[in-house]
Amino acid sequence: MSLVFLMVSAAAWAGSVADQVEVEDPYVRGVPPGQPNSASFLRLTNHGSVDSALVGARSPVAKVVELHT
């Protein structure tokens, strides 16, 4: 769950571009004990008139963060 909130918070700090981006249905997949990998999911919708791109992500609780479409 921390990764999703970090991503949302980082977008909010970015300023006016982020004001036009809607975050929908964020969630983190739960995993059984001992499983080292999980995944978080969300849908981003740009309501602005300028194209934007999510080009990176990071998390204080994960060694590796990857972006997939």
C-alpha cells in the first residue's frame, strides 16, 4: 500500500500537471508470507490539454520498482 500512496503523493507535489491527473482504483496485491514480490495497480487519466508521461517510480519499502502498462 505504501507504494501507491507514495506514487499519488509524488504526483501531488509535481504541481499543476498533477492537478489534471486522476488516480483511480489504486490497490496493492497481497502476498502470502515469504513471498518477496508483490504488485500495485492504478489507472491514471490525464484530464489536461497537455500530454504527460509517468517516467519513474520509487518506494522506501521496495528494493526494485518497475513500471508496466
